[in-house]
Amino acid sequence: MKQTKKKGRSMKHKDHYNDDYIVILSKKIFSVMPDFDENTFCCALLGRLDDKELFARLDCIVDAMQSSMPGDYRKNIRAFFNLLGPELERSEGMFQFGWWLWPVGRYVERYGNEDWALSLSFLKELTKRFTGEYAIRPLLQRHPKEVMDELIKWTGDGNVHVRRLASEGVRTRLPWSQKLLVALDEFERYAIILTNLKDDPERFVQKSVGNNLNDLYKDAPEKADFLISQWRETGRSKAQEWIIKHGRRNQK
């Protein structure tokens, strides 16, 4: 994703997180968490977000959530399972319908390693409504083998968003995120994830796998070439050829 697009998305979505949203979110959280302090939450945020950019707003919301909820992370996450609402029916619509859940994902991104396994199971459900690609990265950083073993299982999931997260979360150069080199340190597991998805019928997943290759060409081009050569030894598919072309789009 080019910088101009990233800025565009940031400008577009930051305006969702306004005073009306804060009031609605406080009621949603209270509905699943009776000991949530709505008054503390709203007082910390109302009238204080307008001058802030997207991620600053998200972080302010997470700060207020942390101050207004019980101190038991596991209890909070179990409550959040009941907050999510219906799954997306198609691969589209993540930012159209699920944007209101971003602070919840940001909360997991910040505190998820307090119980990484519970957090991972929550992200599997979150990603069916909104992206979990940022929240999963601290879990991968702290528990790379265990998390990637679970992501390998996700590559066979019937939900397109779960399969896509298995790929998107392990990118070395995910936009808006710090570089994460788990793919290089755990290359065997990483290769299994991408190989399992190389013939995925959904373009949403194909694009993520292609972006993984594109990132890999920037950090370890010999590994990207090796992976593609392994794929081609077992046959070709339309999906695979599209992924390879997308992954090599910046190669001369």
C-alpha cells in the first residue's frame, strides 16, 4: 500500500471516532460488562479527540477503556466475545461495517500477551468482523512458534477472513506497523502458511499472500525465489500465478 493511500485511509476513518461514537461504544461495552464505568470512560474522551489523528484517537480510547474496565484482562476479553455482533457475509466490508471494533483490536494489541492463547482465539472471531492483523503481531513476536502453528491450522478454515489473517499477520512489512521478521526466523512455518494458501480461490487471500512475497523480496529475495520454485514443482494454478505476479510486481 502506497503512503498516499495510507494517509487517505487515516483521514477517512479517524472521523468515525468522535463524541457520538464514544457514547455508543460506552453503551455497547456496558451491555456486556456490567462493571464497566461508562461515566469515567466518557468523561475522559468527550470533546478531546477532534484535534487528534487516527492512531492517537485509538490510543486515547484504549487508555480510557483500560481505566474504566476491571483489571482482569481475561475477564474483559471473555466479555468482548459477546460484543462482536454478526460476522461479515463476504470478504468486503471490513472497514465499512467493522471499523467501530478497531479500539477493541487495539486493546488486544496492547495487552494481548497477558493471555496470548485467549487473545488468539478472540482475534479469530474479531477478524470475521474487522481486521486483527495489527493485534496479532505482538503475539507472534512473543510466541512465534505457538502462534504460527495455530495460523497453519487457520489456513484451512472455511472463513475467508480467518485464512486471510493467517497470511496478513505474518507479513514482514505490514503497513502502519513495525517491521516483524518472524517470517525469516520461522521460515519453515511461514512457508507452510503461504504454501497452504497459494491456490486459495478468494482474491482477498491471494492479495495478502502476494503482498507477503513482495515484502519477502525486500528482506530476503532468495527465500522468495526458493518458495516460488517449490510451488512450481507441484504444479501451477490461476490463483498461484496471480499471487506470484503480484508478489514480483516491484522486481525488475
